[in-house]
Amino acid sequence: MELEALTQRALAADLAKAIAEDGLELAYQPVVDADTLDIRYMEALLRWRHPLLGAIPPLRFVQLAEETRQIADLGRWVLRRACRDATLWPAHVGVAVNVSALQLAGGDFARVVQEALAESGLGAGRLELEITETVVLQDKGDDLATLRALRETGVSIALDDFGTGFASMIYLKRFPFDRLKIDRSFVTDAPRDAGSAAIVAATIQLASAYHIEVTAEGVETYEQFQSLRAAGVKLMQGYLFGRPAALGDGLPEIATAVSISSG
């Protein structure tokens, strides 16, 4: 136990150094228009390659950041880098950033977002913030006010992993969402499982009533792509369109990837 605690303290110190010295990386995965295959967003996914331990699983170091009160610094780094990277892309392509409940509850989250936009010069309309059901379950008035304030500036708000709990539907009307991301567990089985297909159809109908876009995440096969598009899903994300990767000189060719998969 003592050795484990010592290891955690050392890892926490290394994480703080990585944040301060740009020792982290962002990988990006495309979110595409199902009809045109144009990229609408690139979702930023945080990566940390420790100099001695190699790649550290995101779940581990994000949890470590929360436990050691570094989550605000970590979140700020991600926002600043993602906004800066997005300025290098075509103007119609936005960037999506995941936000934890602790980040949102920090008290100055709206200011952090505005600073990241101002420093990079990225328009607010090109930034999407993804929150999980944890934020919805806490139902804090301050969090709701922060989301509304950011949305009024043009920032989009998405609810990730939709369909995994009843709270998502209960609070859908109260929270200012622009997009719902259907959990991959329903996407995987949608082409062949009537229950999953029904959940997808119900989500689309519900979202439409509130004028909310729907994104299907975890799309890996052409069969899933066809099934979801026929059901009315307009935005999709998954290995079919591209795995998370560091970006080089340009964005991935989505149409080529889908064409190869369909053949």
C-alpha cells in the first residue's frame, strides 16, 4: 500500500510536469455528416506517453488528475491546445472537447473556455463541449447556468453516451443540449437487434422534438452505417471513418475510407 501511494505521488508529479511542459498529446477522431461524408467535427482525445512507463491509459491519468486536484489544469491544457489546433483546419470543421463534472464545477469554467477561444482566435461556433450523464445527475444550478452562458456565446453542448440511463431523458428538457451522442452499445447491435434499433429510433424522434441533432458513436461497419443512416442519424463517429490519431498536414479522407469498407 505504501509503495502504491508513493508511485501515485510520483505519477502525479510527472503529470503536473507534463501539463506544464506540453508533455501531453491530442489525438483526433472525425465526426462526419452521414449524407455527404464531410467532416463536421474532430473530437479531441487526450493522450499521455510517460517517458519511462510508456502510454498511460486516459482513464487512469484523468482519475489521478481529479484525485490530486489537477483536473482544472489538465482541462485548460486540452481546451487551449484543441482550439489552437482547430484554427489550422477548414472553417467548416469544428472541434469537440470532453468536459468532466469537476471541471464544470470549478467556478471559472466559462472564463477558461472564453480565454481558450480568445487566445486561439477560434470562433465559438466551432467549439463543442461534451458532457456526460454525471453532470446531468448532479443537477447543479450553477452548472446549468454555465452551460447556458456558454451556449449563448455560440459554443455547442453535447450529451455523451445518451441512452445509458433514465436521467438523460428526464433532464433533456432542462439542459441546453445541441447534440445527443447515442451510446455505442446501441449502435453496435442496431442493424440486427430490434430492441437496439427501437432505442435509436426513439432517440431520433425525441431529439427531433427538441430540435437536437443526433450523433451515433462507435460506428465500425458499413452495415451499421447504412442502418443508422436509414433510421435518420445525421452525424456519425467510429472506426469506419477513422481511428483517433495525431493529425499531420491535413484531415483524413473519409469518403475513401467508407468506400473501401463498403467494397
